[in-house]
Amino acid sequence: MMKNRLSSTCLFALLLLGLSTLDVAPVAAQADVEESTIDVRPRAGEGIWSLLRRSGVEPSAESVAEFKALNAGKLRNGSELRRDVTYRVPSKARVVALFGNDYQNVPLKSDLLKGHVYYIVGGHGGPDPGTLGTYNGKTIPEDEIAYDTALRLARELMMVGATVHVIVQDKNDGIRDEKYLPVDRDEVYLGGKKIVLNQAQRLRTRTEVINKLYDQHRKTALSQQVISLHVDSYGHAIEPQVDVHFIVGSRSGASLAQTIRSTVEAKYDYYQPDRGYNGAIKMRNLMILRETKPTAILIELGNIRHRGDQHRLLKPTNRQTLAEWIKEGLVREVTGKEI
């Protein structure tokens, strides 16, 4: 069913451009989930149970026994991990090369989102790096921060059974644990179509990619949603810390944004109770919200030119945390369950 649109005044004029037919392949199953093993090196102070949990395996007497059998001869005293040894971990996983060598093994932890389809869009890309910030003399491109967080979110959703389409892709840059992510311009759309400089055509193309996939999933999907990630700077001003906030174009988008916002607020209340959280939900008539057939929201992860947000988003652990919090909000929206 098409989402319920709210009419509002356009905030900017968009050129009406004719586009050639996109080469978007018919929907096929994502890489099959297989019973397999993955190779993991233990961290300092880690035991078998914590290693299994980090690898996406629910620790139990059975999984520990299987781990010990797979790694016979590698354990100290038959049960202690050694830091200098790589261990084989039993896993139900799929391999997604787009996530890079360190993250391409995607363990299946649950089927909470089985049947639900997500279109994850890292803002800008290709010849357009988005807004540029500077931190300690280094350039911080909006599109790279957004893309890294988008990949992390896509992986988190796959781990709980969702079908995920990453709309903007860079096959050279998987999930990265570096602080500074350099500008590059080789991102393309899913399907390989080049991202062009013209803004109206760029936005219209990504909308067309999403809508073609929506039509292919329409008869079987339990729900379909678009999550677009940005790290903007309003008017290029240095503002107070923006935090995570949401831009919507429909009532269904507002409902989705409210669920994720409340999840983020609860996380801040728990982990930083004295900090406060001021993330807002705003209505805007953006093409990615107005013209895509699934319910769509745009999430601003922060202000790329504000030093506090820069410090926060340069840390890969914080980008991962944001991806996990957004995932939890998406799970709550369609299942009502906390994870």
C-alpha cells in the first residue's frame, strides 16, 4: 500500500528530467544463510562465551561444546582462549562482500525481521561528497560518515533476518574502523549506474531504483521502508550539538521516526542520564520522502561542521552504536519487541 502523503509547500524546485531505463535486476534471494564456521581472534580478557556472543552465536552448553570440538588442541587447559590463536566459530551466516573483509561474514542471530524489506541510502555520493567539515586540519566528508553508518545499519538488519538493499554502494570501501574516512568519488547506485553531479537527476535516479525494487517485493513483503542517512550542516552554521533527528514527509514516516526517536532517547537516558537528548522530528517536502513508494524517513546523524558532533561521529564505535540503536527502533516499529 502506498504511504499516506501529507501535502506541503516545496522547499526547493526540482528539474523534471527524463531518465533512461535503470538496470535494476529482478529481486533474488540474498546470499544464502549457511551452516558454516568463521575465523575469530579473541580480544583481551575474552572467554569462550563472550567470543561466541561477539561472533553472533548464542552461548549455550551445546554451542560451547561444538566450539571446543572444532578447536581441539588450540585451547589452553582445554577451555581457555589464547590471544595468539585464531579460532573457528560455528555460525549460521551469509557472506556479503560489500561490507569488506572484516565484516563480510554476517551471522544470522534471529528472524525477527524476516519478510521486512529495507532500502538503506547513504546520502550524497559519487561526485557529491555532501557538506564538508574540518577537524584537526583534516577534511570530514558527509557522504563517507553516512555511508559507513549505512553499511553498519544494513548489516545489523540482516543479522535479524531482514531483506536489505543498499542503494548507494562503494565496492572498495566496506565498513571501516578508521577515524578519518577520506573523500572519494567512485560510489555508484545498486545495479552499477553512475551517480551524476546534477542534483535533480541524482535524486530522481535513486528514487527510481527504490521504486522498481518496491514493485518487485510488493506481493510478498510484510513491510517496506526507506532509511536515508545524512550528516548535514544547516546554513553552514556552527550550531549547538544537533544530535540525531528526523525529517519526514508522511504520517507513516512520522510514526516510524517517532519510534526510532524514542528508542534513541531511551538509550541516552540509560547510558548518559545527565546529558539530555533534543532530537527533533520535522516535516519537509524532499524528493526521497515524497516520491518513493515505501514509507521513508531521513535521519540526520549530526552536524558535520559542529565540533561536538564531529568528535562523536569520527569514532567508529559511535557509528556502530547509532546503527544498532536505529535497528532496535526499526524492530520495535514492526514487531513491538525490544531486543
